[in-house]
Amino acid sequence: QVQLVESGGGLVQAGGSLRLSCAASGPIFSINRMAWYRQAPGKEREWVASISGGGSSSYASAVKGRFTISIDNTKNTMSMAMNSLKPEDTAVYYCNTQARTTVQYVEVWGQGTLVSVTS
């Protein structure tokens, strides 16, 4: 069973930085894509950024230029450096992966990590 564990959330002042990490474990043969989503209080979950197993990345316009996503295929981990944080970045951040195990294709979500940005 593939599982995801996020870490790195916390409380930071506006303009500060945080780094989120997501570690995938289980019978992973290959990772097609890993992504970050976020859900702010009272809002729907939204896509933030994603990266392919080959390293191609894309970003939502709200975070482009401030967030940088990276992947380490040797360790099945993904990180996202978040700089110039704004109060509107406050949300629970969820890791998502689309991966291939030895027997099937799976999509898995992590439990989420809270990022709070104060003004």
C-alpha cells in the first residue's frame, strides 16, 4: 500500500519562508506525478504545483515565482520551497501522487500539513 507523509508546515510571518516535504512509501515501481494542493478555511481544495517523475514542473498563477517544487526519484520524495509567503497562502497543504506499483496504477493523498501565515 502506497502512503504519503507530509512534513514542514508551521506558523510564519508574511514575507517568510517554509519548506514542505512529502515522502512516499510502499511498493512503488515508478512515480508519474507528484503534486501539492491546498485548502483554505471555507474554500475548496485547489491545485498549487505539480512535478512529473521526469522533473517537469508547473505552478498555479497565485504561487508562480514564489514556490519551487522538486522531486528526488531515488528516495520517492518531493519538496516545495515556499518564499515570500502571504496571509492568503494560509491553508492545509496536501501531497498527492500518481504512481505505478508492481501491480497497478494508484493515486494517493497525504493527511495534510497546516501552513499559517500571519500579517
